[in-house]
Amino acid sequence: LTDSYTLANNNEIPVIGFGTWQSANGEEAYNAVKWALEAGYRHLDTAAVYGNETSVGQAIKDSGIDREDLFITTKLWNYQRNSYDDTLHAFSDSLTRLELSYVDLYLIHWPEPIEYRDHWQKLNADSWQAMETIYQDGRAHAIGVSNFRQKHLDELFKTAKVAPMVNQIFLNPGDQEKSIVGYNKAHQILTEAYSPLGTGNLLKNAAIAKIAAKHDRSAAQILIRWNLEHGYLPLPKSTHKEFIQSNADVFDFQLDDEDHLALDQLDGQEKQHTDPHEHNFHKTVAFLD
Ligand code: A2P
């Protein structure tokens, strides 16, 4: 858990992050983060739209762990990014909720929000300019994007002065996203994987169960290893203490060629249910209105 990847700006990032998407603000997210920190995770991934930054921040504070030993990511949501200034405000609001003076990574959460469909190019360019300011001020030690496809990154590169260091996408053996992953790599962008367990769906997959039985490991551990062995950064999410612990216990075994071959064949079986362009979280973000 202390192993790290190196970002394009030479910052270190712990190779597994603890995901908090769908962990409810309050006791659920607070306990999950508390258990994750106790289990040794030092990298936490949240977002304004998850609505749980307050609980994540509280759990960080109560842990007593030195801030410089933690890697905290949050993300800019669609409602508060109309302009350069809006983005700066959204970022300050996230810091306030987290009770932090900086984050280690700040991401644009969504490339093509439905309400900005006809001018997403300008939207992203303006937000990115603000992210560059935040980065230069030292309030985010790295900046990046999430759910971006090639056309979104090509467009961003036209105006960006600082290249994104991370692209966080839905990624697991059931949805291997070879095209964007290859693009990220060619541009020195680290690929982070949210839903590395296919939001839990892949845990029931027979091929994965077979590999798990062979190694005497859980299906979740196999899926997390798959990510690591590809050089991606998995962000497994759980609200159960035992799962949180075991999901991090993946550094004393390896998948073999036969396993990789079987896992490669699962591509396409667990596609993200929603097209990233169409997706929106309106119902979950009332607090940001
Ligand atoms: P829960 O949060 O109830 O503990 P993903 O990270 O791909 O989004 O998957 C998250 C889902 O997988 C959650 O529903 C989570 O359940 C479940 N999960 C996480 N780790 C495990 C595990 N080790 N065993 C079984 N289910 C798990």
C-alpha cells in the first residue's frame, strides 16, 4: 500500500486508492474511510458530487495521520463550472468541506455534461485554466480529468499549458477501454480505474471465480491485481471493514499468463451502463443546487 506510481510532474501517488463513490455522507462514508486508513490505505478518492467530502474530511482529521502522508483526490462537478471563476469557487468549496488546505489531485469529473453539450470545448478549456491556477498556487499538487475520451483530451491539449496527469475512468476486465488507455499512456497520463470490481458485478463471474479459487484469493483481489499488473491505479470501494482490508491485501501474489489470457477475454462483458456523455447525477446532487 505504500508502493507508488510517479506522475508526469514527478509526484508520487500510492498505487491503490480507496474509492468512496456511493458511500453516503455521514456514518457510512466516515466509517469506511476510517477503516481504510486503519487498514493502511493512504490514498482516498472522493468528489463534490458524491456528497461525502465532509465525512471524508472528518475521518481524515480524526485519524491523526500526518497530512503529508496522505494522498487526497476530489473532483469538480458539472453544476459549478460555468466559468473560470465558478471553477475556483467550486474548488474552494471542496477544500472547505474537506477541511484541507490543499488536495493532492483535482480532477474535472465529466467531459461533456448534458447541459453544456453544445459548448463542452469552451467549458473544459475554462475549467482547465482555473485548474492550472489552482495547481500553480499549490492548492492542488496535481491536476487531471475523469471520464475523458480521446476527443476530449485532444481538444483540451489545444489550450492547456499544463498537461493532465491523470485520467480516471470506469475500467475493469469486463470493460478494458483499450483505446483510451493507450492514449493515456502515450501522453504520460496515469490511468486510474474506478469500479475495478465492475461495481461488484464481476465478483460473480465464473471465469474470475476460477482464478480466485486457483490462487486461494477473493475475486475482488484478482480484479485489483489485474489493474495493478496493467499499470493502472485501482480505486476499489467498499463499506465493509473486512472487504476494505482484504482488497488491500494484494501484494503477495501474482497472476500468471493463463490468468491474464482468461481475463482479457472478458472485455466487453461489463460495459458501463451509461454513455459518459449522457450520464448525469441530477438526483444525487441536490446539495449543490
Ligand atoms: P460494499 O460497499 O457493500 O462493501 P467497485 O469498486 O467496482 O465500484 O465495486 C464496489 C462494490 O463491490 C460495492 O457494492 C462493494 O460492496 C462491493 N465489494 C467491494 N469489495 C468487495 C469484496 N471484497 N467482496 C465482495 N464485495 C465487495
